[in-house]
Amino acid sequence: MSQTSSLVQGEGGYPFLPLDFPAPTSLLAQAESRRIKTQASLGPTEQAQRGQYFTPLKVAQLMAGLARLPGQSAVKILDPGAGSGILSVALVSYLLAEKPDLEISLTVVENDATLHPALLKSLRELEKLGSVKTFLVGQNFLEWALGTDQRFDLVIQNPPYAKLSAQDRGQKLLRSRGVTVPNIYAAFMLLGVQLLRDGGQQISITPRSWMNGSYYARFRQDFTALAGLDTIHVFESRDRVFADSEVLQEALIVSARKGVFPDQIRLTSSHDQHDLSASRTVPYTDVVTPDFIYLPATDRDAEAVSWMHQHASSHLSDLGLGVSTGKVVGFRAKELLSQTYLPGAYPLLQASHLSGGEVQHPRESVKKPQWYIGLAEEDKKALLPAGTYVLLKRFSTKEEKRRLVAAVWSSDTPSAFDNKLNYIHQAGKGLDPELAQGLALYLNSGQADNYFRVFSGHTQVNAGDMKKLLFPSLDQLRALGKISCKNQDEIDSAVEKILSKSGED
């Protein structure tokens, strides 16, 4: 049965991250040294193939510090995909420092036998503490989890980050048990919660990608139905948390309890694992929604959500509009593409044609093909009718300050769009030019970009995300389309002015 709890300090654990991190003990220092040596022995290609990215010491301590101290005298812990064992060492060290008489049963699951020597050293060192019993399971975690009847009080994990193909043995087994996930880390998270006792806690570090987008919709629904999130910590840096693994991913730590759904959720953030964290508590329903999980970790984020909910209430579908991804996939259509114009060719728009809020085509600096030679009827299916469209970059680079980058494209001939672009259309055809201008201006506003970042951890802007983004009314968008703006300040001022009139019309 579901329970409801409020996050109150002293409730048997830490509902928020400690602001100062304890200096590593010799046990932790040895575990970190072992992690570094083990990781160095694995090649980058092998790591990437297995999705192995070992947890740095500071991150392990942050995760351990989220553990709620058990009220009982004994606790059962599970560490799936344990690697060299640093998470287990950090968690056991933390629990015994806070509760020295605690009896601990630790089960670690790791199917990579090359990691067992380092992992066993970690386990032996923990057993020397006297009150710790350890068990190493050398099986595939997915298969073991679906077969075991064991249940645990605490699960701590840094799961592998590999995709699960439809033909993968683990994927087939999961689906036979009603588990639908697109990535192995999501499978670890869901199975970890299932292996908890009621009220038990799971602490995971994963990419942020599962919190939005259609790929993870079923997983979000299943996960949040089983467990209530009580703390989320966001690392703002995409390249420093797992710097020694060269991982470029927005990571976060999530603490969740099986069957316990708090009234509030603690949101914390830091640039990386070394700086102090900002912290705020917000209503649970402000974060966990039916569509996706918001992360207003800072006051600025909260203001962005509040502003948007006050000023915009429509989705593209409500406006009679659609958004799609460009139909041309370069490597599949090489023979249809040309860098120079040829008779009968159609404009091919690339992301690099968008610059400064405008579309420049053809553009001398663009090195990719700029023309589409679709002469056969089959090839013409990739073309969009002549007209006006709003183009939106699907990917932003590290150097770009914005996630949403939009511009208007108009042509009196059919055009083709590369699949690294999204485009807004009306039933597959062009838009009213004034409406298109208003849409582009709105999407290029700081207000829209700030809101988008709260629910999207991707550098990729998916069409599914755009379908969930909030927009002003058609009249307001057309009013925006009449305004000429020269810089970002003018864009933001125009959006503020027009959208603030929502209650006056």
C-alpha cells in the first residue's frame, strides 16, 4: 500500500546532500586507487561497448550520503553492476560511521570476470570491519534480478549506459516479464526498485535522458508508480563528473523509496562533484508529472516554469500545427545529394544553414551537400511543398548557449530538410508567414529556452519534446510575427510584452 511522507531532517536519514564532504578514510582511498587502476586497464572502446563508467570517489560519497539510516539493527544492501566496488565501500563506510553497531549484508552483482579481482579486494576489506558479510554474484544482473526472491533495504548503483536492442537476450527476457525499457540503465533502475522491500531506498546515478521524451515514457510511468522520488541532484557540467572516462552526459543522482510518495521533493545541484550544492524543496507534483519530470533545481528554473505556466498554455497540436524531423538522411541518400546546384535540384537545408536567427541558403561556408536531386517519384517523398516553415536545430554544440535555435525558411519551390533539423508545419504543408515569424521569435526567446532546459537534459531537441513544449495562442504568435527584433534583449522584451497581454484579449 502506498504511503505518504514529508521530508523532514532527522526522519531516519538524509533527505538532502551534505554540504561538506568528509575526507576519505584509508578504506575509501584504497577503493578509489583501485577504481583508477581498474579503469586504466580497460580500453575506451571496451568501456563504451559495455557501458562501463566507474564512479569517482566524490560522487560515491555524495550518493552514500543520501542513504537513510535504518531503524533496525541489520540491513541488506544490493550493488548491481558493482565494478570495482567503490559504491559499496562508500555506502558501508558511511553507514558504519553513523551507526557503528549496524550489521550489514552486502550483495554485489558483476558479470565481468575481469573486474572480480579488484571487486573481491574491496569486499575482503569490508569484511575485515567485522559486522559486514559480502556475497558476489557473477551473473548477468537482468537475468539474476528476474529470478531471485531476495529483497533488500538499500540499493545503490551506477548502471551501465548501453542500449538494449530488440534482439538482445536481456531485452527479450525483460519484455516477457512485462518490463519495457530502451536502455539497460533504465532496466537496472526498475529492477532495483522491484528488489526493494516496501519502504526500501534506491540511490542511482544515471543520465538525465529518462526524465523526458517518448522513448522513456513507459519506463517513467512504471518507475514513478513503484517508487516516490525524494531527492534529485543535478550535475550542471556535462563533461566533468566522469571526466576520466571522457563521458559527455548530463548526469544526476536520484534517491527513491518503494511505495513511499513524499509531499515534497528535495532538488539540489552543483557544477560537478567538487563544488558545494544549491538546494531547494518543492512540491512533489511540481517535479513529477504525467508527461515528464521537471528539474527546477534553482530559483531561476522555478521562475522559468512559473512564468511559462502563467503565459502559455497551448501545445502545437492545440494550434493545429505539427512538428516533424527532416526526411533526408545523408549517408542513405548520397547519390541524391550535391554540393553545387544542378538543373532540377531542390534546396537541401542543413543545420549549418541556420545562423543568427535566419536561414542562409546556399551558404559558402557549408561543407555538406546543399541540393537535393529528387527526380524519381520515390525520391520526391523526401520533399516538402513550397511554402514557409520554421526550422529548428535538433542538436546544439557545447559552444552554443542555447538549446532552442529556430529560423524561418520560405521557398517557392519544394525543399528537402536534413534529419538534423526539425520543422514546424501545418498538415505537412507550409505556414502563414506571419505565424511562422512569430513561432521562430518565440522559440528563440530566453523564456522558451529556459523553460525547455528544465524538462530536457538532452543537447538533442526531439520532435517529441517540441510536442510537449508550451506555446502562446495563434493571435499572440501572429502579433509576435509583426515585430522586428535585432538582438536577444529585444526578442525577450517582445515576448514578455505580447504574452503579458494574455488576460486582456
